[in-house]
Amino acid sequence: MIRTAARPARTAVTFTLALALAGGLSGCGGGAPAPTELPSAPHPLVIVAIDGLRADRVGALGASVGKTPNLDALARESVAFTWAFAQAPQGAPSLATVLTGVYPSTHGVRQPGEALADEALALGEILAAGRETAAFVEGEGVTADLGFAQGFTVFEARPGSGIRDVGARAIAWMKDRAQKNFLLLIESGEPARAGASYDGALAAVDGFVGELLGALRQLDLDDRATLVVFGTNGLDLGEHPADGGPSLHATLTRVPLFVRFPGGVRAQVTEEYVELADLGPTLLAANGAAPRGNAHGKSLLPLVRGEGKPPYIAFGESPRRGGERFVAMAGYQLIRTTEGDRSELYRLSTDPLGLADVSATEAQRVAVLGDHLAAWEKLVAVSSLDPDKQAAPLDDATLEKLKSLGYVQ
């Protein structure tokens, strides 16, 4: 199983930021005492997925102050992952990865319009026992006929309806079940459709987050529910050419990820590189559910507890230019075509938007990250749910290589 965890040393700036966020926790409701430990048993889950939500536009992740006050308030009560990566540059394949815990080439949705494989065990299917499940979605390619309703007893898709509409319907559903355990998915494509009005779309998203936080407080769910808000993908606003389709640059693959556990338990900032593929296994672990045997992601709870193990690494893929892959690790991102005839290297630690390709001057770094990417490709190839695309089982030599890199235990 691919690990998603190498803990770089925290800088003084990071430690200060962590203290600032942790110290900004708002007061909890007047119900039972706030939890003091991470959850490990069934409890309500609210997941908000926003297509086109860029990390660099959120105040809590370094954007201009005042642009996203509600997202920033959520960050102060959450585990805020400053370097979370989507496994695809578009909403539908990325959301499919969150729901299944596997990469796009495994679950079958590599771009909008492709169907999620029936064999891909979805989060809702595992958590359905003893709870109601519902999804209110409006993004491109996220429909029941494409397999996204798997595990949801209620599934409403209204493409292009806007986050206000989809959010209001979701909150109304939640209000009727506030005393129960439930799984609620809210998905919006608002920023991804915004174009020149991106700031306006971002304000609409932020406004909805404020409404949702208010509803959770009103329903006394603050200390019972886990709330997750994340971007399924970012959005290129002119930084990179879109020839051949959306690229894998950080503008499209680095996304906000905030996980608010009940009562704001373990609120902190972490700069380790993580994947959205880790989200499903994390929520399963927090609900006392057994992990899926074929999941590529790993639970982030050990990282939250300070017990994570290396390597902290993220991967992603896109059908662009005949197929592209990326690996992000230790402050760098390598993007490479499937055929290996083109490589780009970006020093994200100083160039977070990936504007300057440094592959020509850092050949050794390209080689090291290339080894990780090659190992990942072998793991993914043997796990495809399409029998026609599934590679032969790994041989002993390959398994030993993967163990040496930390991907296989």
C-alpha cells in the first residue's frame, strides 16, 4: 500500500502559525463537553467538495487577509493541511478518488464523462450500516448514471445550479437528521465555472461555509460531527497553457483541505504533503471502520497524532498529452509524460504556483523523484479494476524495490 507520509522539520514560522490557528478555536455549543480525543466510533460526517478551489486564494493558506473569512474561521478549528494534492486536475475524477480511496486509472474516471467502476467500493457503501447517506451535487460529470450514487440512499444532482441551491437542500436534509449518525456529501462546481469572476465565486463558497458552520452550531452538531471542506481540484487562471487539457501544475492540483473533528479536537497546521486519496481511509478510521483492502490512500490520523511515518508524498495523473503523471515530495513537484519523453520540475517551496521549470539544473532531483514515480506506476498498474488494463502481479525484485522506497510493508 502506498504510504503518504516524510516529516520535514517544522520551522519557527510554521510553529507560530500552528499556535495561532490552534489558539483561535471558537467556543462550542452548550451541549455535552467537547471531545478531547480523535473520534474512533460512528458519528455524523459532513463532506464539502468544491471544484476549482485554489489553495493560494484562501486566507488561512497565505492569501490576502479578508477574502475568505469563513474558511479561515474553519481552519482555526481544523487540521489544516497546507500542502494537500488532488489526484486529478478536474472535479469528477478527483471526487471519485476521495470516495473510493484509489487513483483515477484504477477507479476508471480519468476525466468528466467517464463512469466510476462498479467494483470500486465507495465510502458510502462502507459507512451505510446504521446511518443515512445523502449527496447533493452540481458539478460536471458527477451523476448517478456515471456511478457517483454508489452508497448514497439519497442522491440529487442538479448540474450548474450553484452552491446556494445545492447547499440549502443539503442543510435542510441535515436538519431532519441532526440527532442521528449520517453521511452528507455536498459538491459544487461554482469556482470551476467562474472564469473572470473567480473572486465572486469564491465569495459565494465562503458565504456557504459560514451558513453551514452556523447550521452545525444551531443543531448542536459541533461536538458530534466531523466536517471536511476541500477543493477537488484547483483552477488555472492564466498561469499555464491548457494545450491538450488541464495540466497537473500546482495551480490545479494543490488544494485546500480542512478536517474539523468533533469539538475542534487536535486543531493544527501541518505542512507535510498529503493526498486527497487519504481522506476516505482517514474518515473510515475515525468511524471505527476497517480500511478497504485495495485503497491506495492511508489514514491521516497517525499524522494528526504526531505518529506519522515517511515518505510524505503525493501522486496524480491526467490523460493530457497522451497521459501525464506527477509526484510531489519534499518541496518539489515532478511532472512527466507517460512515455517519459518530457519532464518538468518545480521547486514548490519557493515557487508554489509552479512557474519556473528547474529540471535542466536539478537533474539529480529529477532522477530521484522519477524513481518514486516509476514505483508508483507499477503499483497502480496492478490494481486497475479494468481486467484489460491490469498488469501482471509484481515480481519479487520489484516488491523489494517498493519496500526499500517505503511503499510496501
